[in-house]
Amino acid sequence: MRAWDAARVAAAAGATLLSDPQGARSGIGPSRAVIDSRRVADGELFVGLRGERVDGGEHALEALAADAWGVLVGREHAERAAKSQQNGAVLAHERPLAGLQSLARAWRRELGSAGAGVVGITGSTGKTSTKDILAAILAAHRRVVASSENLNTEIGLPLAVLAAPAGTQALVLEMAMRGAGQIAELAAIAEPDVGVIVNVGPVHLELLGSLEAIAAAKAELIAGMSAGAKVVVPAGEQLLQRHLRADVDTITFGEGGDVELEQAAHGRARVCAFGQALELETSFSQAYNLQNLLAAVAAAVALGIEPAELGEQGALDVRFSSLRGERLALAGGVVVVNDCYNANPMSMRAALDDLAQTAPARRVAVLGDMLELGPQATRLHREIGLYAAAAGVDLLITVGPLAAEMRTEFEGESYAVADAAAAAAQLQLLAREGDTVLVKGSRAVGLERVAQSLGAVHARPDADADADRAADAPAGGPGRR
């Protein structure tokens, strides 16, 4: 937006320009938008959002004092800011969030008119890792910007779009949801050229009720795409079949799909993409991330990168977002698999599969509540206990009342504790040299404290891990998956 003056920014946001004392710095637009007045930097647009308890517009004067390019706030706050005579543009909007979203849509269209392709990624699990892999693939071919941190909601996604500078050639956006209508809202802002649905699984059953309803909510991405766009979906996913469109090209990945895995071993993956064999070097080996790789390859091809180009790029330098499968080797010979960003039955099974395949000695699982599963929660937690036993888990520590149900189907040494602090204390007593410890649960359980208690934060990264290095903090609104 640097080439936009204040009048154009206001028009794009559907806002009223009340004040522009310095000509918005002589016609130079904002570098990006932020919603936290404490983090406003020189040249940024502060958007004051109304929350349940706090109205961010109350901090408009603070943002201007911090050399913000300008503020986009409710009218009452905008009028006060305009009267203050502080430097910076003042934009008034009755609904600042709607203004932020409109501004993001306008900027996305500006990027698109200059040739940028936009990818929207959703799914019940794995969408963040797929985004990370796709960004790494595209970086060798395009000037790419991907959603950072957890910018995947109706607030976060517009911020991600507005952080993309002019000259961006590929914009990769993660889209999260908790209920019906939310993916449609994000698709209307992002207007993706390529949509990716990584998978459909039992997440948010409490709100949506069934797998069919979850598939329909994810498929809002397909419904929101323009004719001629492309959608990437798992091969053979029957739950999505009724949502596919004749005027949107469908690309499939996985066994029997347009992009499928032929072989993977020793950090190399042989992928067949539209009949062409690709040899890719990877820093990860988990089965679930290899599936995410297939989705990412399909999306890259959908953006116009030839399969032969992908096969020539060499090693993929993927920087996975934090708390997602991070392996940390501790001084005492214990390896912690820190996968506690969130959990659902699908991702829990995938993590247990990886533990079974990679642990050289004793397998330990610290598993927390999986939330928002509704009336099926007890059954689904008990099924995970049975799955953990089949995966060869030697020691199970459950955290929370729902996770305690796992023990009813688990045959082996197990303990039930109330919270993360108790789990950390229990694990410190029981962990042995050579253990591999999986730590996983829903975000609200806070199981990152278990890894921290073992010194994982200060330990060296495991050489074989797909280590997560990016800081990941939620940005605005309730968490979504």
C-alpha cells in the first residue's frame, strides 16, 4: 500500500478521511496494518477493533504518538483523534473490522492485477504445515509471502494480506474456522486463485455436529472461488465430492491422485506429479507431513510451476511453525516431540503413528483433552487410548478429565493428572534416558509447559527433527482450526 495516498486507503476501506495533516506523509501509504497499539511502528496503519470488553479505538492517540501512518477507528474515536492535530491520517468507520477486511480485499486485488497468485489453505489438521511447505517450495520460484504466526481468522487473514509488499508474486494464506460461514467470509476477502483442502476430520463436532457438516464448512472455500480457479483436495475424499464444481478445476493428491507419493526414505521423497517423477530432498519424514508435501506440490503446480521445475530445486528448507511436531533433544538423553499447538482425533492418531515409527526405545505419550468434540467426546478419547496401545506406547500420562477416558482402553502403565503442571511433575519422575516423549493436546490445555519443565526450551534441536523456529502467537478473535 506504500503507493496509495490517504484518500485511496480510505476509499478502499470504505472509511471517511477526517484528517490528513501531513498529506499522509506526502502520498506515501502505510507499510502494513496492526491491531495492537503497543506494537505500532513508524509508517503503519493502526486499526482499532472493538472487542467484548475493550474498544481498540480508545488507543488511537497513542498510536499516532508512536508515529503510526494513521488510524482506522470508530467515528467517535476518529473525531477525537482528528481534533488532536497529531500527525497521521485519521480514518473513521462505523465497523473498523469491516473496514480492515475491505482494505485487505482491495490490496489483494491490487497484487493480483500485478500478477500475484493467491492460495487459500484450510483443513481439519495440517494446514499450517502445508502452508509452511508450500512457502518453501514457492520461494525457489516466486517472491512469496505466507501467513505468519496464527494469522488465519477474520482478523488475522486481512493482516496477513496487508503485510504483503508490492511485487509479491505468490501469497499463501491459511484459513481457519470454528463454524459454518467462516471460511466463506475468509474466501470473500482472499479471493484465492488456488484453494487447498488438506483433509476433513472430526474437529469442532460440538459446533457442527457431523463430518458431513465439517466437510460443507471447509467446502465453503470451493463455493467462494471464481470460475476457472483451481482447488486441491485429497484423492477419493467422498465427503467433498458433492461440493466440487465443474467450473473450478479439481486437482487431487494422495494415493491414486494427480500427485502421489511413490517412495520416501532417508530424507528423500519420490513424488509423481501428473505423470512426471520428482525427486525432492526433505527435512522431514513423518507420514502426515509427506501427505502435506503432496498437497503443497499440487498447489504449486496449480499456480503454474511446472513439475520439472520442482524437481530441479534441490533441498526444501522448511521452517515449520512452532509447537507443531518440534523435536527437541534434552541433555539427559530424552527426546521431546513438542506437538502441543492443538489436537483432534485425526492429528492425535498421526502423531502416535510418528511416535511408533521413530522412537528407538521407550515410547511415552503425554496426551491432553481434545476439545470441541461434543457428545462424541468420551468415545473419541477412549478410541485414542486404544490407538495408543496399538501404537506401542509404553507409558501414557493423560491431562484433563476427557483425556482420562483414554486410560479405559489403554493396557499398560498409565497415569491421569489434572493439568499441565501436574503432568510435568509426573513426567520428571518417570522419564528415563532414551525415552521419546510425545506431548499433544488441545491448545487450552497448555501442554507446552510440560516440554518447558524438562528444559526443552533451552535444549539443542534434534538433528533429525523438522524443528519449528517461528514464533506463533494468536492474533485476534477466538482460536480456529
